[in-house]
Amino acid sequence: MQRLYDFLRRHPTWVDGFWAVVLFGISLLSGVAAEDSRGTDLPVLTVPVMLLLSLVVALRRRVPERMLVLALAVGVGQLIADVATVPADFALLVIVYTVAAVGARRYSRLALTAGLCAAPLAQWRWPSEETGTAGNLALMVLQTVPFALAWVLGDSIRTRRAYFAQLEERAARLEKERAAQAKVAVAAERARIARELHDVVAHNVSVMVVQADGAAYVLDAAPDQAKKALETISSTGRQALAEMRRLLGVLRTGEHQEAGEYVPQPDVRQIEDLVGECRGSGLPVDFKVEGTPRPLPSGVELTAYRIVQEALTNARKHGGPGVGASVRLVYFDDGLGLLVEDDGKGAPHELYEEGGFDGQGHGLIGMRERVGMVGGTLDAGPRPGGGFRISVLLPLKPAP
């Protein structure tokens, strides 16, 4: 049935042609029956009138305005040639509905006028002798009602289609705007991450320079200290190279650090200070560290700090009164786990996706960008019973 329905929707002219044939057959049979009952032949123009009115039904959706003109011409011809109404005159009702639904506005008004005049003119031209004047007037009114209803139905369908088309156009425009805003948010966040990684690399290089100067100074007097300094240079250099690879992967434009001193970016140790600031601003935060704390790559520490900062900012702004939050920092052998939860009412999940926050990032867009840069994974969504949860796993080594 669905395949048949789809086929009929793709071939509306075939459907109209079928009903045109049915209408012509019914009209012809009705004329033959009337001929037998009266004992007279059909008027010469009756069959052409039936054919033309059936053609109106067949082509009503292909050329509705032209078919309306044809139907009006046939109707006027019937009045002049005294060809009495036949079942095929039902085509005028059909074309009034069709033009009101899909035709041009001026033709729609013409169809309404023609529909309101058709029944009175037909009743005036071929009055019923049994009902008298009052009865003929009543029949005029009753026969005019279907034409008015057909026009009203067609016009309401036109309005409804226009409304849905407007909604679809608006939805498509909003989708494009949302995609554009997401691209802008990603670009802005990547630029921010690039600047921060630039600071990290610059800090590591500064450390290497200081250690190298110290090693050169004590090389003869204290070989052990020089060796330790060289080891520090080696480990810091590897870390700087790793951060430099991430920086080159993030940086898409020639944007450089703004003028000013290069300073180290926040790390994991400062998360506790961040939690203290949130508590001081009225947001209860439960902070726990599991596992054995140890030095981590600067990019991983910066990512962890920024995610906690973004999550707590969102909880404070959108969690509602009485909201509380918890932060869990878990040191694994091969990575760092992070779980941030709040029990507030939260903002709609779509707002997180669209980057609708004005804190230190752009919602989940920024978080995913940061986590992706260090090869980690992020899982975020509403909690059962209310609130929001953000779970992150940051590997110690970037993904290949």
C-alpha cells in the first residue's frame, strides 16, 4: 500500500486522468438514461461539454489557471446553447478548489466569483417548475454553499502549505546559522588553545635555557648538579616538543600571542584553588583526588583545569538555587580521569552543544576541542534525577 501511495503521489496527473474518465463515464451514462426516459436524443453539444469538463479535471493540477478559464468558457457556452447541467459540471467545483489551493491570487478570486455565480445562473436558466419561485431561490442558496466551501477549503490549504513552507525555510536557515556559529566557536576556541599552548611551550623553553645556563656554570665545580640539570633539560625538551606538535595541529591562522610577558598556564595543582574560589562565591563543591599525584604533560594539565573551570562556571550560572557540585580527579597509570557533576536544574543540553555560555570556553564545543587535542575522550549529558555530568579521560601520551 505504501508503494502504491508513493506512486500516486509522484504521478498526480494520472490520478486526475483516472477520475476524469470516471466523471465522463458517469455523465455519459446519465445522459443516455435521461435520453431513454424522455425518448429524445442528446443535444449535439452535450458530449463535447462532457469531454471538455472531464479535461478540466484531468489537467487541473498541471495548468489550474487555464483549466479555470476553460471551465468558465464551457459554463457560459452551456448557458447560451441551452445545454442543461450534467454530472460533468462537477468539474467546476473541483477547479474552484484547485485554483484556491494552488493558483495565483487573482485567479483564486475569479474562481470564488465564478463559483458563487454558477449555481444561481444555472437555477435561473433551468428553473424547477415543481418548486416555484421560493423553492428555486432556496435551491440557488443551497447549491452555492458547496462552491463557497470548496473555495474556503482550498484557500485554507494554501495558507497551511505556505505556513509549513515558511517553517521549513526558517528551520533550514536556523540550521545553517547554528552550523556557522559552531564553526566560529570552534575557530575561536582553537585560537585560544593555540595561544595557551604557545605559552606552555615558551615556558618550557625558558626552563630549558635557565637549566642550560646553570649546567654550564657548575659543570666543572659540581658535575652531579650539571648532570641533573641536563636530565631536566632533556625531559622538558621532550615535553616541549610534544606540546609543539599539538600547537602546530591546532594553529590554523598566523595568530600570535598578544604583547606581554609569557607566563605559565594553569595546571592540575591549581584546580584546588579554583574549587576554593567557587566555594567562596557560594557554590558548594566536593573535591577529591584519587590515585598518586605526579607531574603530567602541560597540555593535559591545562585541559583538565579548563574543563573544571568551564563546568563549575556553568553549574554556578545555570544550576539554580541550592545547586552543589563535585569534582573527582583520578590518576591512572596511563592517564588522568576527571568527573564533574552538579545536582542543579541545569541548562538545556542543546545550549551546551551550541556553546551558549560566556565563561572560559564555548560549552561542549570547546571542551571537545580541548580533549581532542590531547587525544582524550569526553562524555557529557544530563544526570538521572537532574543535574549535569561531565566525564573525561586524558591519556598521558597523545594519540598517534
